[in-house]
Amino acid sequence: MGTAWAQSLPKPLTDADFLQFDPLQAELGQLLFYDKLLSGNRNISCGTCHHPAFGSSDGLSLGLGEGGVGLGPDRTPGIGAARIERRVPRNAPALWNLGARDITVLMHDGRISRDTLFGNGFNTPAEEWLPQGLNSILAAQALFPVTSHTEMAGQPEENEIAGAVNDRIDYAWPILAKRVRGIPEYGAMFVAAFDHIESPEQVTMVDIANALAAFVAVEFRSHNSRFDQYLAGDDTALSAREKDGMGLFFGKAGCSGCHGGPLLSDQGFHALSLPPFGPGRTRRFDLIARDVGRMGESDRLEDMYRFRTPMLRNVELTAPYGHNGAYRNLEDMVRHHLDPQEQRSQWSQTIPVLPDVPELTKVDFIVQQDRREMERQQAAVDIQIGQRSEEEIGALVAFLKSLTDTSEGVMPFGVPNEVPSGLPVDLQP
């Protein structure tokens, strides 16, 4: 470590860097995570789009949420009236290390953050309607997929959850809590796991969110990659090529300018000029299928097309890459960072992993027909890394693969064979 870039290496992550959660709450959270009971039509769970088989994501560029059938790239849009209405607007983010103490902001656009603005500890789409008592930012985040029409809630005419969300975002949570506590096994588990709950009737959505957070934080913790072993003092943990890539990453390539610190993320927002497609997470008055990123939350023009810097442990497992899954392999994503404009010129509509949905084919890439919008997005580039040789690109990719956890005990809970609701569990693809 006698080189200048060695000063940029982060300190090793330890157990002290993570929030601690009650094991009984985590065990309860595991069942809730894989139980489709939390969806409006009882047909999709958190685990459907954040599955261990796909590195805690779904293996798709843009997911097929509520109404879809199956797992990962084999997922289909469903049939009949239950069929999906559109793709999920953004790539399903990986869940690794979301229980870290230093995390202050979540989601691609940062719309969930720790903040005192509304008196409940967080700034979220629920604003002042977010309930008190959430144990972490991770618990706050857990409240929102169940309110998304495309992700878990379904459409207003289909069920009482989606209908309640249409009235006000927080109206759905008491209905879901009643569903859960009405199942005797869940009721008993909540009484056993939470000191303040003396009877099932006391279970609220806050308790459900806290249990989900406990599970995600415990299950998807990763800080024993070969890179972590190197940081802890094992000089033999990385190969010579991986060390070359590490030197580029923390040195002259400047990757650590955004992917620095123990979590390998500055938790900031940056524009990469990724090729746009899909429905986009449009704002209320947007007339075109686009995604303006952080600006949709901040309403500041300077935040247009900027997205949160992802953490990188287990990045090898979590393809496709980017806020919209624009690239299906790690090398292409690295190449885009090095020369966004050149990679955009070579990008094709066959690259994203998008299960065939015939009725959406005409609109999947409609944003690319808007010349001015494409020019605006192409010009939005915050990174200036510069060209690298093929050998250097290979070294960078090798280093990123060294961030994969080697622990046998990672994901200690796994996927349950059954859940208390009796609904089917998405086991393996």
C-alpha cells in the first residue's frame, strides 16, 4: 500500500457499522418478505422482485410487477384482467448492506431520506402522514412498494388496498395490518417478537415495516468479500490483476470519487447519460415518458437526470445495471462510465433484459423518438473518467468482481418453503 491511491482506501466494514435488530423480528420479517399477503391482489411479494437467485434483485432491466407471473427473466406479464398494465419504471435495486448505520437516503431518486422536516424522522412521499415509530430508514422504505400500483398494490378497481392508496397514500397501511394480524400464526409471532405488543389486535403497519427492515438488514449484509479481506490485512486476498484494478478504481480512474468510503457510495446523485427507455418515473404533469431522476424529488433543475450512487458489494450478482438496467453486463457498464457518449452511440434496444410484452413494444422506446429530450439527456454527464486501455478495463472489472461476498453464512435465512397465509412462495426460477 505504498502508492498514493492507498490513502483513498476505506476502512474495513465491521459489525459495529450496522444497526442491530432482534432475531425474532428478523425471523418474522423473513416470512412477511416472501408472503404475497402484503400485495393488493395477493399475487406478488417483496421477494418476487428482490430474490436471492438474482442477487436480491430480479435479473430484469425493468420489472414486471403486480400481475406478472414467474421469476426473473422468465417472468411473464400474466393473463386476462390480471395482466400487468405497464413495466415498473426503474430497475429493482439490490438490498445489500441497507442496514448500515451511515445510510441517509434510499431509492434511485432519494425520495426517502432521514430528515426532521415532517416531525417523524424522515422525508418520504407520505410527508406528514408517515407514522411514528419506524426503527430505521429501511423500515420507512418498506412502507412504499405496497402502495405502488405497478409494484404491489394493483389497480384501484381491483382491490381495497389500491383503492385506499388512491384516496391517500397512508390509508392502505391499516388495511394491510389487519390482514396480517388476522392470521393466528402471525399474531402470535408479533406478540413474541415485540415487547410492546400484548395481543394481535395491537399490530400496526409500523410493526410490519420494522420486522421487514430487521430481516433485510440481517439477511443481506455483506462485508466479507476478498476486497474486505484485503482491507483487513490479508495481502494475498486479491490477485495482481485485481490489485491493478483497485489501484485504478481508487487512483487515476477516479471511480472512488463517487464510490468511496466504507459503503462504496457517496450517497449522492450523478448523471451518467444512460440510454432512456421504458415508461419512466414521470412527474404528475409530465407529458412524455421520461425519468428526470433526482429532480423529481428536489424540483431543482440542476438535479435533472441525476440518480443515487449505488453501493457496490456483490455488484457482480446484481445485473442489469443502471437506474433503468440499461446494461446487462458489468463490463459494458464500466465502459459507459469511461465514455458515455461513445457507449450511447453503440447501444441498441436489444441490450436491456425486457420480457416480451407485445402491447408495450411500441411504447418501450418511445422516448427515443423525442429528439430534444434525447439531446437533453445525452448532455447530462457528471463523470469525466476518460479512456482506458483494454487491459485496464479488464482490471477494473476484475476488481469489481472481487467485491462478491465469500461467506458461507451470507443470507442466513433463505427462502421459506411456506408462509402463514398459505399463499404460494416464489422459490426458485
